[in-house]
Amino acid sequence: MPRGSSPKRERQYEHIKESARQRGEGEERAEEIAARTVNKERARSGEARTASGSSLRGPSPSRRGGQRSHGGGGGSRGGSGGPTKEQLYAEARKRDIKGRSTMTKDELRHALHR
């Protein structure tokens, strides 16, 4: 984090970094994601001395919520942009939803949204 960053931005950085680690990102990649996100938020809110044009355009990183794909190729990952079956299954396991092991992705989604 840059010198003089606020406690709020420090917490935000740690939260984003931990979320990235939970999604399976490596330590360095998680730190990069967190730093870029916090720096963009700082630029958008006027906390940074300078800001690139791209930092000020489009939805904020917190509103976008990881919609852009990561990795090479520059194209989109495809799909609906929703959670994977594995992610839905993990959430169903956390909520102890019965019968989850035999459910399809749509059935898991439906069971989680009850």
C-alpha cells in the first residue's frame, strides 16, 4: 500500500487480497489484484495525486465485481458470467442443502435461491 493510505483502504486491500486467495489466486497475483483495485478506487475518489483516464472511466472495480476475465488472449471467458457448478456446490455444502451431490447446476442454483 502507498504511504499515507487510510485505514479504510488498508482494510479494503486486505479484504480483496483474501478474496482473491480464496478464489485460488496465488499470493503475488492476489496482491496485484488488490493493489490495482484499491489504487483505482483511490483515483476515482480523488485520493491519489494522479489518475489515468482509464481509472476514471467505466464502472468502479467494486461495482464491476470481477466481470472482466483474467489471463491472456484478451477475449472473454464465455459462459453466462455466473458461478460455476463447483462454486454452487461449495455454497450448497456450506448451507447443508440435502441432495446436492446429485443436483445439476440449475437445480443447485434454484436450491440456493430459495
